[in-house]
Amino acid sequence: MSRKPIIAGNWKMYKTISEARDFARALAIAVRNVMGLEVVLCPPFTTLFALREELAGTAVQLGGQNCYFYDEGAFTGEVSPRMLRDAGCTYVVLGHSERRQHFAETDGSVNKKVHAALAHGLTPIICVGEKAEEREVQLTDNVVIVQVQRALLNLEPLAASQVCFAYEPIWAIGTGKTCDSREANRVCAIIRETMTRQVGPGAADDVRILYGGSVKPDTIAGKMAQPHIDGALVGGASLDPHSFAQIVEFNSVLKKS
Ligand code: 13P
């Protein structure tokens, strides 16, 4: 088993094109010597083209923050997996809790998007995680298990082995309250066990599981030291090239040692 770590930045709805270009120039310098892990930026769609230009020749990859499940058609406001590939993306974040909360994303639509993304060679980063009130009544495991099962419906083991999951407890997003590392690892292990039952141990062992929720340069180490955590999905701290580079670099040092 060797799972290559991933540090992914989710910019959410931040940055203009010129801000994105400035960020990319700074990041390209800061991470030029990083090896042994994948670095992914998931910016707003409007900045993808500029970032692709700025990051050409670097190892930094691009991802969308969402996509629709058809290739093209009369779907005003949507972007297809094919278009994301065309814009230079290799990843796409699917089922983020903000999309579930504000844009009516469901486990069913996430599943369709997972199939569509894989069909176009995009690696989905499927977000799962519980609300504070669900954690309070010990529903965390159930919520996460159901989200994982439904996201993977009708996927063959080979296809399932291509996805990534991000465990993002909703109460930890943008709050500064990061989840305890051992607890985050426990839930990530449940995600892997759920995959083992659904698609078999081979696929489950290969899948990278990220942690997301108030990841900062000083909290990343504890997360990456956990056996079931293979990376991070970083929101706020990915908006500054230096804090994002610190998160990226710390992990490359950790994994090499
Ligand atoms: P923060 O790192 O700002 O808590 O955001 C996490 C997140 O939602 C990443 O997708």
C-alpha cells in the first residue's frame, strides 16, 4: 500500500483573475522543490485559464469545485466535467457541505457527478462529514457511512479505487475548531471500512482520504501523522500562498523522513 499524499486548496468564492495570478507566481516559487506529494488548487472557474498559464511547468494541479453530470446541454449556469478537463483540471471537489447546504446537492446528485467525473478522467474529491448537532447525538458514524455508500453506488471496484474522499466535519469548517487528529483518523478509518464492505479491500486500500476543517500550518502535522489520513483539503489557509506553501512543505518533509 502506498498512497501518495495530496494537499488540496479549496478557494471557495475568493479571488479575481489578477489575485489568482499573483498567488500562482508566489506559490510556484515557494513549492518548486516539493516532491513526494500532489498539490492541487481548486479555484473559482473564472480563474482556471489564468492559473493554468501561470502554473505551466510546475507540479501544481488544478481542480474544479463542482461540476454537472452531463457533457453539455441547456443547463444554464453549470459546468461539465468535459469542460473542466478542457480547462486543465485533473480533480473536482464534489458534494462539499456548502453545496449540500446552499445549493441543494444531494447524495444522489453527488453519485451521478462521481460517475461523470470518472468517465472524463477527473479524480473526484468527495466531501462527507457531520453537522455539530449530529455529532452531539453520536450520529457521526452513521451520517458518514451513508454518505460514502451513496456516493459510490453502482461503481466497479476499479473505478471506486480512483476516487478520493475528504472528511470535513461541518462544525470544523471555517471555525478555527479543528477536529482532534485521532478522532479524524477514526472517522477516516470508518470511511475506508465502508469502502471495503462496498467495493472490496483492494479499492479501499488505494483510496486517498483527506481531512478538511480549519487546517493550518500548525495543525497539519498531527493530521498527516495519522495512518488513515492521506492529505488535507484546505480552505481559508489556502488563500495565502505562504501559509498554503507551509502546509504543503511541512508534509513533504514529514513523509520523506
Ligand atoms: P477551512 O480550512 O477554511 O476550515 O475550510 C475547509 C473546507 O471547507 C475545505 O473544503
